[in-house]
Amino acid sequence: MSQQGSLACVGLGMMLGAHLSPRSRSHIEQADVVFALVSDPLVELWVQEMRPDMRSLQPFYNEGTSRLVSYGAMVEAMLTDVRAGRRVCGVFYGHPGVFALVPHKAVAGARAEGFEAVMEPGISAEDCLYADLGIDPGKYGCQHFEASQLMFYQRRIDPTAYLIVWQVGMAGDRSLARFSTGPAYRRLLVELLAKDYPLAHPVIAYEAATLPITAPRMDELRLSDLVDADLRLQTTLVFPPALPMQRNQEMLDRLALLDREMEEGKCRQ
């Protein structure tokens, strides 16, 4: 049975004040303790207007300290109050379950200890990307990779689908203690991607708008430009398909045969 303490991890969405759902707002307003990890000082101030007693998780980050250590401290800070019997709300920018380790670990940890814990979705950078760039992921398919993971492991890229590469500003960081890497690291990423895309292939450097008065970044580049481009932590790379989809004629023939068999079966009934 759940104990008195509880945890709700909610998403603010990407744009200040525009993406917060009524359910997430309710969690923020009704919690005993509110923690926040957001993308912009203005967003943090906006949360503070709702909850003047809000506790920022930002100070847990330190250059040179592994982010895994920082994440663990953030989780423990929230769970300490949950264990004390308080209703805790963790507020995160975007969607709390998308490229966000702390909310997942906090919710899992609270549930493992017998506390009630929920995650409320928010509008993520991915959602904004589809709207701003006019991309339907169902048209050609869409594959998503974190930049460093794409470099560290042997992943299969399908150039007939959209390719979305996240956190490119930290591409190749093995320390988990830096907030950015440089052109030398991106050069290795470009070499990797050049196995599936020509160097002249178009790429969009995308950043969602976080304030109503700003516009999203949608810079059109070439793959070869990425080494020296302005690529930040929040920059996402979008690769349009490089090749047309190839028909799977064997499967189409088998499906046609199955359709005929089904139709003949109906006729015999």
C-alpha cells in the first residue's frame, strides 16, 4: 500500500507559459514541496511566481562533475521529502520522460519504496520539431539517436527515413562531466554520418522556441558544415531522407496471396 508521501514529475513544455497542462499545474499548486529543473532562468522565475518556495535543482550541476552524480543527488533530494511524508512535485522543461533521466529514476525509486508516483507528459522539443518543420513521422518513418550514443555503439541508420540526432553539442563526450565538445569531436560524428549521407546532404539545425517572443531556430546546413557550425546543447539535427523507400515485393506478394485466401474463405461460408 502506498505511504503518505507522493511524487509527481510534470512537464512544463518548451514555451514559457504556453504548454503547461491543467493537470500539471494542479500538481504544482497542490504539492507540499516543489523542485524545478528548467531550461532558462526566465522559466525558473515563472515557476517561482506560482510557487515562491520552489527549490531549484540547477545548483546540483557542476562543470567537471559527472552528470550521473548530479542526477543521483537530484533524485535523492526529491525522495528525501517523499520519505518525510510530503507531496512532492518535480517540474521539468519539455516532457519529463524525454531525454530526462532524473524524473524516470525518481518515479521508479519512489514506487520501489512503496510511494505513489506519477509522471505527467509535457510538450517536448520533438513535438515542436514536427510542428515547426512540417514533418509527419508517419510519412517515411523517423529514427532518433542521441549523438554520443550514435558514436559509441554500432547503430543501423536507415537513410530512407528521417534521422533526428539529439544533444549534438555534447557529441562524443565520454566523461559525462562536460556541457559541450568541440569541432574535433563533431568531425568524427560527420565521418560516421558520411557513411550513409553525402557530405552535401541537407541538414536542419533545430532549436525549439522557449519564449513567445522568439522564433525557433531552423538553420539549413550541409553535412559537411556541421564541424564548424554553432551547435549547442539544445541543438537537434534533422536529416531528411537521402534515398527513396524500396518496395518489399516478396512481402507484398505474400500479402496479396493472403488477401485472396481470406476472400475465398468468405465466399465459401
